[in-house]
Amino acid sequence: MSAATPSIAVTDGHDDDAHAGHAHAHGNDGLIKLAVGAIGIVFGDIGTSPLYAFRETFAGHHKLSLDHAHIMGVTSLMFWSMMVVVTIKYVAIIMRADNKGEGGSLALLALISSKAQTKRWTAGIVLLGVFATSLFYGDSMITPAVSVLSAVEGLAVAQPGMGHFVLPIAIAILIFLFAIQQSGTAKVGLFFGPIMLFYFLTIALLGALSIAETPGVLWAFSPTYAVEFFLLDPVRAFLALGSVVLAVTGAEALYADMGHFGRKPIGMSWLCFVLPALILNYMGQAALLTRDGAPALESPFYLLAPVWLQLPLVILATAAAVIASQAVISGAFSVTQQAIQLGFVPRLRIEHTSAATAGQIYIPLINWMLMTMVIILVLFFRTSSNLTSAYGIAVTGAMTIDTCLLAVVLFRLWHWPKWAAIPLLGLFFLVDGAYLTANLTKIPDGGWFPLLVGLIVFTILTTWAKGRQLMMARLREAAMPIKVFISSAATSATRVPGTAVFMTSTADGVPHALLHNLKHNKVLHERIILLTVKIADVPFVRQSERVKLEHLGHGFHRLVLRYGFMEEPDVPAALALVTGCGDKFKMMDTSFFLARQTLLPSSKPGMAIWREKLFAWMLRNAESAMEFFRLPTNRVVEVGSQVEI
């Protein structure tokens, strides 16, 4: 009963963070508090990149010489990647393209779809947005595995005899992390900010101390070293991009998590705190490799610290990795909820883990599927070095798609002049294209995994959306006009006391459940509500816009309830707000009639038979509409019907 392809409502892209229906406390008092919270949640992924990014660039599958030119070239590339990709592209530009304060690929998709002038454009944009979402699921499996494993591997550096405990400890931490999801993270979240603040301060201080010993690395701020790297060794420089991009993994999380904190706090946290800390640490690792050479390459992150501090640093880095993983898992829940509401995923059981914060949700199926895949990844790849081969493709693919969508935003929504938009987009496409192409060389070594996950998820999302579209089209073909039905049935059928609510996915025609009820029971209730729940393409809908009521005569009423894609429909609560159609709704006098379709795959044009069977399987296993819409269990009647698509 959730919405099919969304009908798009668009903001102008220039709204600030305080939006109707989803306001944030962005006064001066709340800004710093939100900025600290953002450090704890948003920057966990990119903040744990120093654990492995620099090491993998030199010691990964495409090894580099540890000489001055290569070290300075890689350091310069990392710095300018963070400036171009994170600071300019995401913080300065893309984060202005918000949908009522919400960000992420689906929110960006909803923002721009209605501005596309042709159906061909619209279909292409939808497919791009859905594929970016599909790649996110691959990323959400790899991030916890590589973050936790790379942190725990510090044990082998601090205590060489503990190396064989790395895998069991990493798996135990991951199982614990997924097991606590069902209890919610509200209390744990209070500690995220301070822990990540301390983590960033620690890695910044360690980096600064190393730079003080070899201050010459600061020349890497100059882009000439990156250019010289490509001129000196163009093939290896290109291949190195596949590892350099690890320094900006997590940049897309800034945009996806914008709805939790707002654009200004995230931008403030990045520019004033996170970016300087990361630059200092990467520069410090470069200085260490310049001084110590190959011995430091075992783990330049942990070897920045004196021996006595390495074990505490392992514990701190592991805590940071768990926080980074938590952010990605929570993101997977949020993206899934959006996809359900926008009609790309079947209804799933969603549990709220916080009475105060609507965004804190838990989806059991997604949680346990993620946990299973993450543990399989750890057992299959065994080391963070092997896992980084699988890392990067999903991120760079999503970043490239975001740039494609940004091009539409700049030209169609914001109407930038070509002289300003084209050079900027050219820079972004050049950088994203180089990173994506370099990462494609890692496909044989593990890069196939996120692509496979993305392809599977993309197939599921598009099959469900297309199947629902076909099914509703078939139902509409057989639907009787409501005025004809009322004029004939209202006078001939026996009316009985009470209210009957017939749930229908389309706001026209007669619901199948109503036809079947009249056919078999030969009665109609005194008050009949034809109820449609519509999910708008905005995150939240004002209470004043929630209800739309139309009187059809003879005790019939057409009721449409509107929700945003970040909200959970609650039909009884909404009915309590309805006035103007008789007495107040009482649940003990109200019966809810639901139509449950059984799909019959057929040779009719629409989808391939195997996709029809996949859609039929998803339809059978979708969450009951009764639970999804929070209907009282003892007041629901389900009426079955068969549909061919």
C-alpha cells in the first residue's frame, strides 16, 4: 500500500537548514553542539581512513617506491583530493541541494526528477539515483569490515605475539556491534562526539609531532608535487589513485547525514576541525616514511605513536572504527526506509529505537543481512589490505553519479551560467572519472564484490518498482468508476452500523476489497472511507497538509493521507485528526479491509518471467500492511484476489 513511483515536489536548492516540518536548532547556541555531534556521527568513516589509506598507497597491490618524489606526490594528491572532492564538491556545492533539509542520493533524485523535461530524462535520472543507492549497500558491508579489521590489526604492531587474535577479536566486535542495534544507539550516541573529538585531537597531535621532526613535508601543500608525480611515473601515479581515494571514502556520508545535523554544522566541523586533523596526520605519516623508510610501512598510522602509546591508540582507533561502522549501519536503515516509502523496496518491519528521535530506527532484516555479509567478508579477505581492494569502487561510483545529478541541478534547478558550471563540472568529472577508472583495475582483486552487490540490489529495487507499477495498472483496468458503484450499490445494499475503511493504493476507482465484501457479505457499512496513503517526495509533511477529505455522497468518503519519505505512516493516529465526515472515529466501531493480491506470472508484456517470479516472491514476503500502517490487529479483514501482470 506504500507509494509507487514518487510524485516529485521540489525545493529551490537555496533553502537554509531550517525547513518547515524538519527544523533544526541552528541558532548560535545550537550550532556548536550540532557540530560536535556531527564529528561523532558523520566523520567516522573518513576519520578512520588514515588507518590504512597511506599504507595501502605504497604497500598495496600496486607498490610505490619510498623515495621523496613518490611520498610528496602521494601526500599532495591526498590533500588536494580532500580539498576538491570533500570541501568544494560536497561541502560547498552539493550540500546546498537539499530536499527540505535531507540529503543523499534518493533525496537528490527526488529533488531534480520533476525538473527533467522528458520521460527519457526522468527514467535515466531515476536509474542513476537507484544505482547510487544500490552501490551504497555494497559500501555499507565493506566499511565496517575494513574499519574494524584495520583498527584491530594494530594489536600485531603494539603486541607482535597477538597477531593470530586479530580475526577473532574483529569478528567478536562486529557481532557485538550488530547485536546492540535492536536496543538503539541513543545512549551510546552521547559518547560518540567526545570519543571522536579525542580521536581527531590525538591523530592531529601525533601528526604534528612527526612533522616537527621533518617539516619539509609541508611543501606537499603545493599541487606541483602531484603534477610531478604524474610526469615522473604516469602509470603508477594513475594506479595509485585507486588507493589515494581511500582518503576521501566517507565524503558521501556528509551529504547523506545532512538531515540529522544540517549543512552549517557539518561544514563547520569539517573546515575547522576534521580537515586540519586529517591533513596533520597524513603529513605526519609522510614525514615518518621519509625518515624511517620501509620499516615504517608496516603501519605508519600506529608507528607515529611511541611504543608505550601504541596499545591505547589501538583501543581508541577501534572505538573510532566502531563509531564509523555505526554511522554506515544507521545510514543503511535510513536509506532502506526512504526506499520503502518511495516504492523501491517491499514493506519491511521497522522498529523505532528512540521515542524522542524519529530518525533512530532499526530494520531487523537489513541488520542481520549486513552482519552476515560483513563477517563473510572478514573471513574471506582476512586482512584490511585485501579488503581495500574491494573498497573504493562503490564509493567512486556513487561520487560519479552524484556529479551527474549535480550537473542537472546546476543547469535545471539553479540555472547557473555555462561559463561557471562547465569548468567546475569538468573538474569534478575529471577527478571522479580518474578515481573510478583507477579503481576498476581492482576488480579482479576484490572490486567485483561491491559491483555484484550493487547489481543484485539494483535488480531488486527496479523489479519491485516496475512490478508494483504493472500490478496497479492491471488493477486500474478492472476498476469500476466510484460514482457508478455508489449510485447502484448505495440504494440496493443493506447498510449496517459502524465504519468501514477500505485501504486502496490508488485514489480513484472502487477498491477490490469493497467489491469482494459486497459480493460475499451483501452489506455496506453506514460510513465508508476509501483510504489512500501517499508518500510525498519530501522528507516530512506538515500536519495541516496530512489529510485530504472528499465527500462522495451516500455515506462514502475519499480520504488521502500524505506522509514524507522519512516518516512512518500511522493510520489510526491520522484518523483521530479527521473531522467533517460524521462522528469521531472509534477503533472499536471501525473495521479495516485490506486487499491481498496473489500474483500470477504471465506472458503478458511487462517484465521477464524470472523478474515476475522475483516480484511475486517479494510480494508474498512483504511486511503485512496491517503492521506497516499500525492498524489494530483485531479490527482488520483481509480479502484476497489474484492478479496477472
